[in-house]
Amino acid sequence: MRRAFGLLLAVALLAAGCAQVPPAAPPEAARPGAPDLDASYYRDAAERGAKVYRVEPGDSLVVVRVYRGGRLAKLGHDHVVSSREPRGYIDADKGRCDLYVALESLALDDAAQRAAAGFESTPSESDIAGTRSNMLEKVLEADRFPFVVLRVRSVAQGVLEAEVSLHGVTRPMRIPAKIDSGGERIDVSGSFALNQSDFGIEPFSVLGGALTVQDRVDLTFAIRGVRVAG
């Protein structure tokens, strides 16, 4: 049986640092149809000398852990969904960030991420392919809602005051984060949990609920940014 689940993602961010050779001012969003990240705001802020950073895809990681449930849970698998392609900008002076993750960038059950999560079972390649397809097409409806968006407008005592937009629903969230702003880069990391149902996502279930996906998912993030030149 192919197992699917609801998931989401998204998050992370914020701090300061400087770059050895600063990249150019923020370009427009890289993906066609990507959310408006207010690139002009960040470009203007960089030109004024503000501490503006570009989130670095490839050097950043968002991970979502999804758990099986129900009387027949032992017949299913827990899953790990991850992306190394968050994109966005940070204004560290203002405590502001605009960030998105394209759902098509999500990887399912990467072996290293499953090991890090402590998941001992090993889904087959066909299970993984089928679950990813069902996740994107049936649960997250990625054709209609192709991006997860995070917007942060203030940071206080290590907590990001944020809004997360997923599956057509936007919710305020307070996200604890560790901010390391030394040297040439910034690293922001943390973890939090959320319920899929809060975003209008119905957790997957079969056999009359005997095999389900739990509503709660756990997220961890490690975001790296590089300062841009004015």
C-alpha cells in the first residue's frame, strides 16, 4: 500500500553578519510564479547600508517529520520531508524576513534525514515515490498552492513573530530561534510543531482511520544568509 500524509513546511531565519565579497543587491524571485518577496524593499535597504542578507539555497535546510498513527500504525512508516531550497531575504536591522519554499523542491525520506530522525524502518522506492506524489497532488494540492511562505516582521528575545502561509491559509506563529551572527554569514536554527488541520489540511487516513497520519508535525530548520552589497 502506498502511504501518504500531509505535511508542510516552512520556516526559518534572521540575523546579521558580513560577507567577504558581498553578493549583488537582491535579484527578483528565482522561480516563475514565486511569491512577492518585496525584493525592491530589500534592494533599497541594502543601498541605504542596512544589514540585508540573501538566504542561500543549498546551504539551508528545512525538515518536517510526519508520524503514523491509528490501530494499524505498525503497517505504515513515519516520514521525513526536507528541502534545501528556501529562498528569500532578511533585513536584520528591522527584524524582517520574507522567505518561501517551493513544494516541488521537497524531498521525501532522504536516507540521511531518516537516520537523523531515528526512523528505523525503510520504505521501498515505490512507497516513497507514491507517497510523495500523493502528498503533493492530493494532500497539499501543490498545483493550487505551490509555495509555503514565511514572513517575519519582528524578533524579540530569540522569538520570531511570524506569519506562515500554507495551503491557502495564513496563521500567525511565534517561532523560537537560535541566531548565530558571527563573521561572514548568519546561521539561524530552531524547531517547532504545528497541526496540519490548522491550515485546512486533512491528515491522510485509510481503512476507516485504522491507519492514519498524525495531525501534528515537527519542523526543524537551519537557515544561512549572506550579506548583499548596496
